[in-house]
Amino acid sequence: MIDLTVNEEQLERTVKRCYERGIIFPTFAQMKNPELIPQRIKDELKNIGLWDVHPRNLFRITWKNEPVVQGGGYGGVNYMVLPSELTGVKAKIIALVGKWFPTGAHKVGATFGCLAPRLITGQFDPTKQKAVWPSTGNYCRGGAYVASLLACESIAILPEEMSSERFEWLKKVAGEVIATPGCESNVKEIFDKCWELKKTRDDIVIFNQFDEFGNHLWHYEVTGNAMKEVLDAEMGEDDNYMGVVLSSGSSGTLGCGDYLKEFYPTSKIAVSEALQCPTLLMNGYGGHRIEGIGDKHVPWIHNIRHTDMVIAVDDEYTMRLIRLFNESVGRKYLKSQGIADEIVDNLDLLGISSVGNLLSAIKFAKYYELGENDIILTVFTDSMELYGSRMRELREAKGAYSELDAGCDFDLMQNLSIDYTLELNYYDRRRIHNLKYYTWIEQQDKELSELNAQWYDYKNYWAKIHELVPQIDELTIEFNKKVGL
């Protein structure tokens, strides 16, 4: 759970550090609604770039940033509506766009949700301790960035086979970067490195996205509200919100689905994963190329009781479609098929896992035979800005991209099947929940009583976490007053 106990001695040092560095914390209310941000902070942001390591960029941890690189203000939620001409299904697929967060991915929200409560309570001392960010990519990038804004030193941990862009950028921001063996799905090796650090160093605090409830809570409150606003704007009288489709990953983003179920109780949460590593679908294992959805375990913060469907996506499909969406020949072909220039010219907003989410949303629509009045939500977590090296590798391996390639890849998406799709019953959910035992009880020292509470007392269990938002905002306001800026 999220502990809000105050350590006065460490808090005093943190307050002093924030005063010296000019740091002010945003509240959840301000991240949901930037209109509440003081005008003087908005004025400062006019001279600050979206990726600049500047403490005022804490106030850009929101889905409502103006989509510009330098000096932007705020607007509505950044999202895309994917037309049926592209997706091949009648249902309306709507995706929140993560590129316009600092670092180009929405993971900065999750990392803030984990680190900020420890800072404003004095549980983490930035003058003496380093923040460790175990990750398969964007989380450690977001963590190192947010920690820099908050005057904390960081240690980033990620698999050695992740894209070179991640490592190059981390070297500039994180104090230490540790590459662990394997690829996207080698999460246990990351956990093992955390245990090694715990045993050998006394100057670290580990912020494990897979068990930190601040990750879930930020998405429940901020992403959930953003999605609700999009539905309010897009839904007509005859429309139906059917569900949200998201990759498993750390399961943090799935918190938005919990939020939306409170307003739309019959809506569904569908969880996507790579077919090459079908952990939820069939207790499977393996390596894959859909970066950003680490697997081979069930995250501690995944509310399995609210999960309605599992969908596996072939990583080969995602790699083919990033070429269709980003090669000039592919874009020309899409436009020839009647897809609007505005859509085609913005398909670089989809990174590799974003394409995986889109394919899963299409399979969801086909499985339930959804029509033109049905709406599906998903998230484009990051953009192709972070995967230029992957495009170069594909060109080297496959050769130049042709119009024939584009036609085949477009046909693949238009005629996607519903294979490797499982609608979960009670005991399917129970099977998946039980997998937590082997990772979290046997390996990571969690309590069996808490595992059972997640299943048998799940409503109260998650409600207690969600009720912490006003308390965290009150503590944030008090902290900012102590800093005195």
C-alpha cells in the first residue's frame, strides 16, 4: 500500500533541498485540470522546452499539454480517433496520445505517482538516497527524468536488448545505468539486480513499478479522468462505451479501467500481451519485440478481478505495421486507400507498443462484433521518436519497403482474426491471480494475507488505495507551503 507516515527529520532536509532548487509539486487536481495551475507557473513554462530538465516541467505531467516541443501551454486531452478505413472495424477506436509528456511517454506520470508521496512525507531523502528505477524501458526513463526535476539522483535498470535511444538518453540524465541480461520479457533479471543492490548498498530506495501502487493510483485518477473527458466529448446519445484495451506491462495504466468501471459498470478491461510470451493467456514464456510491456509474471498491482479479456498479438505484426505507418511508401499507399492525410501524417505518434494496443483493440472489436455506435479506448504510450534504431534495423534486415509490402501489411490489419483471444470467466481470473504467488510470495517477500485480500476483499482493498488522492493533495499543498516558493 501507499504509506503516508511523515518522517519529520528527513522532511526538513527535503524541504530545504526543494527551496534551494526552486521545486514546487503539482497536485493530482492540477494534473487532471491544468486550469488550476497558478498563472505565474504557466508564464514560466512559456520559456521551457517539453523535454528540458527543469522543475517547472513537473506541471507538464498531464494529458493536456499543448502538442508542441517548446513553450506550450495547456488545452484539452491529447487523443486520436482512428477511422474505420484504417482499422477495418466499424467501432470507433480512440487513443490517448503519450508523446506530449516530457520524455515523450506517459510513464513520467507513473514515476511521479511513486516518488512524490515519499518526498512530501520525508520517507525518501534526496540529500542522501538514490532512487532506483527497475524497468523495461520508459519507466526508468521517466523515473530518471522526474527524479532530476526533484533534485534526486537515480539508478536506471533495464534489459540490454532495449532500443539504443533509451540508453543514449539515460546516460545524460541518470547517475547510473545498469543493463541486465535479455530482452523485453526478462523482468526477473531486473528484480534480481534490485535484490543485489539491496544487499550491497544502503543509499538506495527501489521504486518497482510492478508493485508500487503510486503507479496504479496515478493512472486511476489522472488517466481515468482524461478518458472520461474524452468519452464525454465523443459519445453521442446512441453511443456505447464498451471497454479499454491496454498492454499488460506493469499494469499501472490498467488503473484507468478501474476508474471507468465506476461510471460504466458493464464496460470491459482487455489486457494485451505478446503472442511470443503469452503469460496471462496460457502461463507462457518467451522473448518478443514489443518494447514496453515487460512480462513472464503478473504484476502485484494488477487488479485481476476487474480483468475481462486477454488478447495476444504477434510481435511480427507490430513490426510490419510500424513500417507501413512510417515509411513514405507505406503512407502514400494508405492515402491511396482513402485514409485522411491528417491521420496518416500523424501515425508516427504510435510507438511499437502503441501499435500492439491498436491491434488488440481491433481484435476486441471483432470478437464482440461491435458496430458504429460502439467506442473502444486505448493508449498510445509513446511515439516512433524513441524507435528510430528499430526502423534502421528493419530496413537492413528486410530491404527497401515497397508498395507490395504496404498492400500486404494493410491487408493484414484489415483482416485481423480473433485468434489468441480469451474472454475470462471466474476461474480464468483465479488462474491468472494465482500466478502472482510464484513471483511475489516466493521470490519478492510479499505477504500471503495481502495476496488473498486482493482476491477475496478486492473492493475494499482497491478502494483504500483510491481514497488516498485527497490526502496526498493535502500533503502536497502543505509541503509547498513549507518550501515557501
